[in-house]
Amino acid sequence: MSAAILVLALLLCVAVSAVLVRVARLPLPLTQIALGAAISVPSFGLHVDLEPKLFLLLFIPPLLFADGWRTPKREFFRLRERILGLALGLVLFTVVAVGYLLHWLIPSLPLAASFALAAVLSPTDAVAVRALAGRSGIPKQLMYVLEGEAMMNDASGLTTFKFAIAAATTGAFSLSDASLAFVFVAAGGLGVGALLGWALGVFQKWLSGWTEVEAQGSIAMILLLPFAAYLAAEEIGVSGILAAVAAGMALNLKSAAMDPGAQARIASTHIWSMIEYVLNGVIFVLLGLQLPDIIGKALDEAWKSAGLLGAGRLLGYALVIVAALIVVRLVWVWLLLHVTRFYASWRGDATRPMPRSRLLWATAFAGVRGAITLAGVLSVPFALESGVAFPERNLMIFLATTVIMMSLLAAAVGLPLLLRGMAVDEDPETEEEKIARLRACEAAIAAVAEAAKRAQRRDRDADEISPVADAAGRLIDNYELRIKGLREEQNTVQSVAQRSAAETELRLIGIGAERDEIMRMHREDDINDTVMNALLYEIDMRESALHIRAGGHGGSH
């Protein structure tokens, strides 16, 4: 019963946060963390002992799978140098630089434990970044890099963390063995995930050719895939996190070659959107639930032992670590951009510009830490192999949790300020979308005209005009009107985005009027429930498509 109450309480907090975020004007992650902290006070009696392995299994695979499935593959491969440079190079740079800083700052923390803490602080949370950027938004190319980094550095950070913990507990470490193990874990995870994702894509294609499967059944198989990939990879000793990411990317690539049907696409889009929203919300609420137990108790103990100086020293450690993480990230990004620009110039591409300094700082502040860091640090063992207590375990958990909160606050304040008023380059996806719409309309005209000709040949002996030919004429006129509107946009001084936003706003006004009229007719018994629900479903689908289109131009993954 207590588990059921906990689940319902978490879901209630996620639902309430959607209302509070409009009132409090705080970023959604901070609102959810505050709610979690509020319901964890002693009078409510709601406390959760977070089990790291269970947490990683339930929350991380579906979220990373969704990221891998949704991430544009062309941009991912085009930006692979920067993504891998951040996901691998920055993680190792952070482990070494911040690890030595921690050991110097806190001499009681052994070097191996310092490296472990630095490693668990290296994974970033792109979901939190997107929410914290606010209305100012993040340029799409930067968001693609941040999302790709977050997908990959979870695995590299946790793998490095495991090696450091092993070195701390056993006192033995081999760089060559660790390097080989890292390659095996990463490649094995990618291989397992890609194989399972490809296999499910092949199975769905075969199944669709053999019999018509309900959309819900197909989606249920996809929902199970990230857990299957994660568990299979972990069972053979490779990265389950990378397996979940690779499964999503492989299934996306395989599914692009087949048509699952409109119902399956619509249902999967809405279901995954809801799953991501709920899981991300629960993660931040759970983080808030941990705050009083971790941060509150640590500060209380420090206050009792050394007074204000002790509590201030702990907070000072956290501030220094957050500042170090931002500076290390800034330095690495600056170096990475110069190296990739030099490499591009060496290959003959001398057109790659250097980003503005504000964008560099925004990238540095975008290194927000999240759920992976919390789950990782809570898995630090209580004792070494010799039976001695793990040195400064409670301090490591306090510092990691405090750094998560401080990085969220730094990004919540810094990102909107850095991105506000920044001139964003023209989004190439806008032009791509317009060209795709034009070609889709032209293809539709050709297909409808061909169908009308076939119908006319069948009915050439009839005296009247074929109903198919009449309908085809009206449809072709409609498509030609759309083509005319799309081509006129090329000759206007207004940007495509401005015209699209104005048209979307007017369409939404019209759709709202349609819905109000349908509801009025139902209230007056002019139509029954069946007719009303059918019409509202059609209206809702059109409105949903408009919101998705508007969101796609907002620059926000």
C-alpha cells in the first residue's frame, strides 16, 4: 500500500507542477524539485530510499531510448566530432582536472575517490537544459550537440566512475586494462542495442506484411525494447545505457524504410511524449525528496561539529566544484572548437565560423547535472574490501547533490541572460520544410491526376462526369492553392517564420471557434455524443498538428 501511495503522490506532484509553473514563473525542473522537498518534510512522512540500480532500470532506459529515437540522425552524424569530443574527451578531462582539484581541496578524500566523484559529476542532463533555457530558447544546432552529448556521456561517465570506485575499494588500477574494458563496454553496449533495435524493426516489417497489427500492439513492443536492450547489455557486462540509446537510433533508421501507418505514428508520438514528461517530472520530484535527508542532515551535522564555519566550508566546497566544472567545460569547448575548425580547414572546409563568446558561455552553463549523477553517487559502497568504511562517502553524496542543485540554479539564471536577444542564424530546417511541403503537394497532384485518369478510362462510356474526376479536380485545386501560398513566401520581405507564426495563430483561432460551436450544438442537443466526439477528434488532430509545427520552429528537443 505504501508503494501505491508513493507512486500516486509522485504523479500528483508532476500534475500539480504543471499548474504551479504558470503561477510561480520558475523553470519546471526547479518547481518539481521544490514540490518534492515540500512533501518530504517530517509532518507529511513521505520519504524514499532511492535504490540506484532500480532507479537506473526504471527511468533511464526509456528516456535515453526516446532521445536516440527522436534525435535527427543526419545532424548527429554531421556533428559527431563535437558530440564525441564532449561525451568522451570532456568526461576524461573533467575526471582528471576536477579529480585533482577535489583531492587538493579535501585532503581526506583519497585520489581514487576524488576521481570517482569527478566522474559521477561529468554526465549532463539535456532535458533540464531545455526547460531552463526558458522562452529565449537554445539555437537548434547547439541543442543537437547538447542532446547528443547527454546521450553518450551518461555511459562514459558511469563507466569511468565504476573503474574509479573499483580502484578505491581494491587499491589496484591498470590504465591499459581499464582502457580495453572501456572500449569493450561501450562497443558491446552499442552493438547489443543496435542489434535489438534492428531486429524489432525487421520483425515489425514482417508482421505488417503478414497481417494488420493494431497500433497499440506495435507500440507495446517498442515500449519494452529499451528495457530489453538495457537488461540484455547489463547481463553480459556491457553498457546498458548505450544499448538503450543505440536501440532507439537503430529502430528509427529501420522504421524510416517502412510505413507503420498513421494511427501508429500518432499514437506513438503522444504516448512517448506523455512518458517522457511523466518520467522526467518524477525524477525531479524524487530529487527534491532526497534534499532534506542528504543536504539538510549534512549541514546540520557540520553545524553541530564546527558551527557556522563547518556548514560554510561544505557549501564553499560545492561552490568551488560548480565553478570548476563551468570553467573546465568552457576551456574544453573552446579547445574543441579550434581543433575541429582546424581539422575542417585541413579537409578544405574553410567556411566553418567560430561561435560568439556568449554562445561559448551558454554552452558552459548548459552542463547541468541531473538524475544520473544522483543515482551514481548513491551507489558508492559503504565499505572497502578490507572492511574499512569508504572514506568520506557521506561527503561525496552531499557534494554531488549540492552540485546538482547549484548547477540547475546557475543555468536557470545564466542561460536566459546569455541567450536573451541573441541573433540566431536562419534555421535551415525552415527552408527544408518548405521544400518538402512543395514536393509533397506536387507528388499528391500527380497521384490524384493519375487516379482520375484511371477512373475516367473505366467510366469512358458513362454520359456524366465521373465522381472520381470531379473530386480529383477539387483536390488538385486545393493542392495548387497551397503551392501558390508556399511559393509566394519566397517573394515576401517577411521571413517564413513570421508568416508561418501568423498563419498558425489564425488557424488556431478558427479551430477554437469550430470547437466552441460543436460544444454549443451538443449542449442544445442538436448533435449526440457520438457525432460530437468524432468531430472533436478531427478538430483536436488538426490543432495538435499545428502545435507540433509551431513547436518545431521554436528552437527548443
